[in-house]
Amino acid sequence: MNLILLLLSLFFGIVFLLKFKKPEYLGTIVLISRLFLALVFLYSGFVKAVDPLGYTYKIVDYFVAFGFPPMDKLAFVLAIFFSTVEFIIGFGFLSGSFLKFNSKVAALFMIIFTPLTLILALTNPVTDCGCFGDALVISNWQTFWKNIIIDIPLIILLLERKNIRNILSAKSAFILNLMAASSIVYISIYSYQHLPILDFRPFKVGENIAKGMEMPKDAKEDVYKTSFTYKNIDTGELVKFDENNLDEAVNNEAKWKYVDSQSELIEKGYHPPIHDFTIENNELGDITKQVLSDSSYTLILISYDLMHADKDALIQFADLSKKLKTTSIKTLALTAALDDQITEIKKILLDIDSLTIKAQESEKEMIYFYQYEGNILEFNEDEIPDNLDDSYVFVGSEETESKTNETRILAFDFFICDPTTLKTIVRSNPGLVLLKQGTIIQKWHYNDSPKVEEIKKYEK
């Protein structure tokens, strides 16, 4: 990526110089600049639009990083707005419509985001800007230089705006841009109500989770530089030591008192596409390897936020899980919820009589018979009075079944996983994922929850 950015910088640097040195090439320079901007803005807007929830999560990360409340609803509106505006800007540059207006709007975008990405590069509050969604993940410094490159052809168009002529008439341009805007908004809404029409994440259908978690044998690990802060007992001065001179402080406890340590990432190593994926709970422990190596199918309910998950979808899954008990398809729920939250959801599901399985529990008990004033009295062991006198004559006993107790249980267990990982697996709360030997066979949004017949067909 760094090489691509370098080549683009050199190319547009030369193009910018040619604008002044070779005015006869001006038409070609403007065309190249316009098409480049069209490509970037179209691509950026589209990959965000097909995954509006993913972009929403990124905007929420920005809110949190800069000290604002998460504001999920506002973040979602902004996600739709920014992706739509970017796409329309790109469409305008490509179709040659409203070029002057598009240039000004694009300039406003870059005036805001170029310094913002510089701040992100310097402070690194979030590791990925999200400017190309999950389709192309680049670092904050790469994002900043990407914006600098975009600024060059944009400046060319702004300088030549008086000489730019729209290709389409105003009426045709309006109709086409309206159609483009409607299409991209429809794609965003559809992808939100179902699942992204294009999946760029490591958990897309067909990917194997176990392979995505593998570390190559020769993979480089992260390299950190650690500094240690000690306090001079005599003067109160705080001094930092590194690994080279740390012994001076460690071996002189009479002079130095340990205060703190800080680690700085010097060189980033290899990180597998899939990490922080676990399936565990307090009762069964970590069963991740067991599930990922299972040759039969496993249907997993995914809910990063169980308390705000669609309750009807949870009930549907409980019902589906019960019906699949007679098949070889296993079911489980994977969430980031706390134990008390899981208990609360279980109570809600168990209150639905049609979703419960009745487990009968019976015990043996002894019945004791006594004759008293010509009558036979029955007592179980707990009911025998302590003050029986000679007027009570023991006549025998009999073992019998106690009353049957019915215990309601769910047909699936809850397990724990990292919330960010769960958000990445499926853009739905809750969503369903069908696995076989660690490979993702199918995924469903809760609006498209499958019927038992659709799941059973995978057994064949």
C-alpha cells in the first residue's frame, strides 16, 4: 500500500507541474483528475453503503475516542449520509454532471477530513479510519497521505473550474443523480435490514474460521519498546529507564522506587485475519476447537448485545433449536453478555411455554402406616409426628413414587465471545451462522431467519 501511495504521489505531482508547464495538456490533465476522483469517491461511498452497520460502528468509535457519547442512532444516520454524499460526488465526476458544485462539495469534505486524518495519524485513537470500510483497511498515516493525493487533482479541478463544462444537460444530470442517490440509499437500507450484499470481512460465507486464526510458522511478532519509570527517593525526581540501564534502578532499591511502565509498539508483526474468537462458558469451558473441528453442522446464534437483541428473533431461535433436537444439527448461542443478562434472557425464553422442554424428575419415598382409634393413617418420613404415643400402632410401610417435578430447560447453551468479533461475524443482532468443521456455510439476518426445513436440508 505504501508503494501505491508513493507512485500516486509522484504521478499527480508530475500532473500538477504539467498543468503550468504544458498548458496544451490541460484537457487531458483535467480528465485524468476528474476520473481519478470519480473512482475514489465512488469506491469509498459504495463499500460503506453495502455495510452501513460496519461504518456506523466506526463512527461510534470516533465518538468514543474524542470523548463524545456513543450516539448509535446519530452514527447510523451519519453513516448513510456520508456514504451517499461520497457516492454522488463520485457519480457526478464520472458522468460529467454538476462538476463545479461537486468540486466544491468534495473540497469541503477534504478540508474537514485531511486535517482530521492528520490528527488521527499523530494520536492514533482508532487503528483504522474506516474510509474504505472492510474492503481496504489502511493505517492512519496511509489514510492521511491518501487524502493528500486526493487533494492534488481536486485542486486542479478547482483552479480550472471556470474552464470546466458539464457533459450532461441540467435536466439529464438531475435525473441521473437522483437515480444514483436513490439506488445507493436503497442498497444501504437493504443491507441494513438483511445482510451486506457484499461481504469483505474474514467471516464471509465459505471462509474457514480455524484457518483464519492460524499463525504462520515464520510470522513476525509485534515488537515493543518498554520504559520503566522510577522515583528517586532522595529528590522525588521521576526518571525513565529502558532495558539497557534498568539494572541500575532494580539493584539500588534504597535509591529508586518503581512507579510505572509503558510499552510502545515499534514494529507491528503479523496478525491473523481472525482473532479473539472463542466459544466458552463457566460450565463447559473453552469448546472452540471442538466446535470448529465438528464434522456435523452447528447453528450459532450471534448477539453482541443480548439485552438489545430482537426478542422475537431470540424466541424464534429457541423454538428452532428445540425442533432441531431430533437432528444431528447442534445449536448454541454466542454473546458478549454478562451472566446476569444471560439469566434474564433465559427467564424470558422459559416463560414461553411452547418453547420449553419438560424434563421429568422423580424420586422414591417411603409411606408409613399407623392404626389410630380404628383408622389407618398415612405419613411420609417428613410428616411423622414427634409425639406419637402407644395409641398409634405401626402396621407397615410401602415405597412409592413421589410427585413428578417438571423442570423447564432451553435446548441450547449460551457461550461467551469478544463483542467486536461478534459484530464482525454478522451484521445483525441477533444473527445466525451455520458452521461445519469451522467453515461458514451460511449466514442469516434475523429478518430472514430460516425455517426448520431450510436448516434440515443441510443434513442431506
